[in-house]
Amino acid sequence: MIKKIFFISAITLRVALTCTLSAQTRTHTSKPNNLIVWDNKPAKEWMTEAYPMGNGRFGGMVFGGLVQEHIQFNEISLWTGDEEETGSYQAFGDLFIDFKGKDSTQAVPANYRRQVDISKAVQQISYNDNGVNYKREYFCSLPDKVMVLHFTADKRGAYSAIISLKDAHDSKITGSGNSLQFEGKLNNGLAYNAAITIKTTGGTATVESDGKGGSQLNINQADGFTILLSAATDYSNKREQRWRGEAPGIKVKQSLDAASAKIYQQLLNTHVADYSALFGRVAINLGTTPPPMAAEPTYKRLINYKIAADPQLEALLYQYGRYLLINSSRKGGLPANLQGLWNNSNNPPWRSDYHSNINIQMNYWLAEPTNLSECHIPYLDYINSMREVKKVSTQKEYPGVRGWTVKTENGIYGGSSFLWNTPGSAWYAQGIWEHYAFTKDKAYLQTFAYPILKEIVEFWDDHLKHRPDGTLVSPLGWSPEHGPTEDGVTYDQEIVYDLFTNYIAAADVLNADKSYRDHVADMRDHLLKPKIGKWGQLQEWETDRDDPKDTHRHSSNLFGLHPGKRISTIKTPELAQAAKVSLLARGDVSTGWSMAWKMNFWARLQDGDHAYKILNNFITLAGGSGVNYNEGGGVYANLFCAHPPFQIDGNFGYTAGVTEMLLQSQTDEIQLLPALPKAWQKGDVQGLHARGDFEITDMEWKDGKITKLVIKSLAGGACSLRSPNALAANAANVSGTKLNSDFKYQFDTFAGKTYVFNGVN
Ligand code: FUC
């Protein structure tokens, strides 16, 4: 493959820059005009229009009404179910602020604006009503564990309102002083509590009867007011504690008391600092939208997108995925579920659960590469928390095996329903390994990851079926979610291949269990291999029965291409070609998450224009609140991904897909611009993360070629780069090779050092 050694003189250059980036310089400046989602009218629909906010554990959906403000809120552990039954994620409650003397027939003021600044995770609502300028500012703070709703106006005494709470499970609202609260228990005994406390400037706030046996707060002629809201349950992710921990009322009271002692500005500053330390690590510029177009409300941009290019909208949706992950997945909490954190129903679609045949896994594809490694932790902790209870259910189904697996529908206490798709835990294992692959955190690998990987491997060691010819097949699998149940379906085979590969790599790093490692390597060699079928497709089943007219949303036969790493255009071109044939037959239009997955597939096939075509289909304004997922997905006005209905995996998969178009690192080298579409001929991105713990501090390109590249090695070690054009390095030890159409560079790095390259042509 290597045509000639090239360019050594030009790249044997100066000594590397040795500056160590401080935590602060990990934050990259946001691109202008790019990070606001906004509307010129209040939300009517929860799913399609209200704006989400959250602190990873607790959050809400904001409507921004003029006559009534409505914030529907959730806490991520409010779940029914137990160790047998999945249960379902529950709505928590609602906060209403009914402004007195407002006329519901009044037109929305022309200057009404409701927005989320996703660079700060702060929402604002502003309007002029009868000559008074009103402003609301909301956020949900992780450090202070409260939602903060701050109302101001430029006229004294402008606010008179009734503030009320509603429990989604209908318990009584009680009040005292300047507070309201409710508490209750779900049918599985999980205790919950929510409370608000209010501070007014001027005027009065008094608790009064709501006329229905409960309490509400009455505000009269306040200049402004601030509401603090907190909610909690007594869930604990520890099975040995029977999934229960501290009483929720104590936690809620403590956080409200502590936050009440602080002034608003202090709460705001603490929140913005906490959030932007994560969000600000990545900045992206895919091109400039004409300013008048970029300034339109988001729903109008979605409509206009079908007529004129809006690269800033593409970048906004990218960053929105990161916003949603930070808002729904923070250390110490549960992972983002099918709707992240946001759910207004006690009977949500698919239970708003942890679907494990693609969905929860897709939720985390963006975490490591977009430099949000910390946000990956709730998923990893969740997997860990399931081990013991899943050993019990696995034993019941497969007596005598070691280890454990999970099937498709899962809750937070280990219960499950729909016992499809056997390799749930083997796919989880990829996340467990990837956290190490990106961070190189050996202590994590040794103490946390390796024991889990090994248990999951042991399950397959015992579960795989040995054929007389020595081939190993997964017995009675089902390719999600169609076709027969039979041995050796590609989905199972490839996930197990990936599991074994990751286990072997982990054992090698730790120099652990040498003979077992070799046994696993031997099993991997004997797994039934991917097959190319009669119309050139990558077979979904061992029998060559794939239908070229099958446009099913799951493309499970392509797992080895993405998120697996067995198939690549570079190392296995024939299999990559077969994957392409299958993908073309599946078509471009599908449900939200399915399109997001296809963006990732095309990026892995190094076809940027096809990935971009799917991206274009993905950015389609989906209307209505329907659940008919055969209608094709898109995004709603609030940028939530439409399966339909709303399902958050598509948002996360989109961000992962765009990242894969710009940078890949699954094949032991960092590929720069592997799938750049013609539409993005000039752009730059700061702060992406690659396997091997390399931060791509800056990557700039023009006409499809790298013009500047700054890489920070966070853990040291060898670095391999593949670039579409020749680069000149300022490090002395870089060796370069010209390949067929790319250029490859290799060098050893020191931890903490930064390496700078310039494009040569
Ligand atoms: C899988 C998919 C469905 C949906 C559900 C939550 O079963 O096949 O499309 O996304 O998960």
C-alpha cells in the first residue's frame, strides 16, 4: 500500500511546543450567533416546543407563557418497577405561575423572545407588555442542586401571581412561610419529595388555600421574585441497599436552605462556571450563515433549511447534543434514558427506559469524542449497578452460565421486559472499554472496567454454541427487530467479536489472565465470520436471505462498521463495500435515531457527501405530536429529535455522526477529516478527543485540506495521524509517509505536550 516514503526533510523540523494547557485553556471560545435556540412565541406543546433544562439529575421543560408560566419537571430516578419488572420512568410534577389580570386572548407581544443559550445553559424570556419590560431567567444548577427561576421587570410592583405545584401522582400540596411542597410514594415504595421556596423583592408572598384542600402561594405587587425548586427520591443505585438511600425530604430541604442563603447572581455564576467548564471544551465552525437567516427563530431556520444552506444550524444542532448530554447525564446520577431526563407522562413511549439494543448505547457515542468523558460516567455506573441483579436473571434464563447479560428493555432496579436481543451487556462492554481507550485511565481499567468485561466475556464463553467444525455461534439470536430467531445472526456475532477484542486489549494493557486472554483470542478466531451475500450485501443472517427491498430502521448487520471497528475501508475493503451495498438498500430516510446511525455509517465508509445527505434529511422539521414512526423522523421546533415521538438518541447520534465526519480514531490512528462533505469546505473545530487521550486542540481546514492542527497529548505515547494532505510539524521526531491518497505521520508524544502542524498544500 505504501507508495513511497515522503517528506522527511520538511517534517524534521523545530522542537515541539511544550506548553501545558491549563484546565482553563481547555475551554474554547464559542462561535458567534451559533448557540441560541429561540422562539418568538410561548410553547403550546410539551414535546415539540417547550425547552429543556436540567442539571443531569433533575430538570424541567419550560413553556414561557404570558398568562401562565408552566414548568413541567422531572427527577431521573422516579421510576416504578423492581428487580423483576422494568417499570417506567415517571413524570414528577408541574410548577405553574398564573399572572393575575392577564388576558388569555391577548396577542403575543411583537418583541416576545424565549431562548436557551446553550453555551451557558440559561433560558431567558423577555417581552414588553403594556409598557413594562418583563424578563425571566432560568437555569438548573448542579453545584447548588436547585432549579432557579428569576423574574424581574422595569416597573415596581409589576408582579402579582398565584404560584402552584402539582404532583404528577396527585398528592396534596402543603405550604408554610414562603414555601410549597409535596411528597409521596410510588407503588413500589420509592419515596419522593419536591418543594419550592420563593423570595420576593417588594410586595408580599403568602401561603393560602388553593380551594381544593391544598396550598398555593399568592404574590402581590412584587418588583421581582426568585423561585428555587428542588426534587428528589430515595433511590440508590446499590442493590445491597435494596435500591434505597437517604430520605428525599432531607435532601430537598438541605438544598433549598443552602441555595436560599445565596444571592441570585452567586447561584448564576456558580452554575455557568460548572456547566461551561464542560460545554466550552468544544467549539465548531462549519461555515457562516447569512446573518439575517441566522437570526431567525429556530423553527423558521428549520423550515428555511430546506431552501438555503444554514451551516450554523448544523453546528447548533451539533452543540445541542452536547447541551442535552450535560443536562441529562452528570456524575452521581443515572444515565440519560430514551428521553434523556424529560418526560411528562406516567405511561411514556417505551417506558422512557434503558433500551439496550441500540438506544442507550447511542446516547453515549458522543460522550468521549466530544470531550464530555465525565458525562459518560452515569452510564458506566449504571452498568456496574446492574451486575448482581442481572446475574440472577441470567441464571434463570440460562442455568449454569457464568457472568450476565441484559436484554432489550431495562429499568433502574434490574427488572426487564421484552427479552429480545441477547447481547445487551456485550454492547455495554464497548462503552466500558471506550472510556479507557479515550482516557487511558489505567486505574479505572484495572479496578472498574476489567472485572466487568471479564464477567461479560464469561457469559459468552458459556453461552456460545460450538459447532462440530469448531465454529462458534450465538444461539437463537434475533436481529433487531425483524427476521427469524436463529443461530449466528450477524448482530450477535459482531457484538461478541467486539467484546472479545476489547477484553483482549484490556488484558494486554494490564498484563492480566494470560491464559484466559489466549482462550478468548482463540474463541474470537472461531466466531462465525461476516459473510457477503448474493447481491453483494453484508449478510444479516448466516443464511443468505437479505431482501434488497428491506428498509427496516435497524441496520444491525453493520455493527462491525459502526460502532464496532472490525470493518473499515482501509483494513477490510471488501466487507466495507458489502456494508455499503446493504446501507444503500436500506435507504436514507428513516426514524430519527436510524438516520443518525446512518450518518455514522457513511462517515465510517469515508463518504462525507452521503453522510451529509442523511444529515440534511435529519434536519427536517417534524410536525405534530404523533407517534407514527413510519412517517420518518427529523427534529421538532425545540430541536428534540423526532423518532417520532421524541427520542433523544437521535440528538446524540447526530452529534456523534458529525464528529465521525471530522475525526475518527477507532483504527489505531487519528484520521483527520475522514468524511468531509463538499458542503463544509472551510471550517474549524476545537477540543475534540481521540482514542489514546489526544485532544485535538485545534483543527482548521480549507478546500478539504488541513491548514492547521494542534494536538495535545494528555497521556503520552505513540501518535499516528492520517491526513488528506501533507503536513509540516514543529516537532523533530515526526516521520511521514505518503499513502495512496492520504498522508500518514507517526511520532512519540510526551504527556502534557502540544504538537503543532501546518498544512503544506
Ligand atoms: C427500539 C427501536 C424502536 C424504538 C425503541 C425505543 O426497539 O426499534 O424504533 O427506538 O427501541
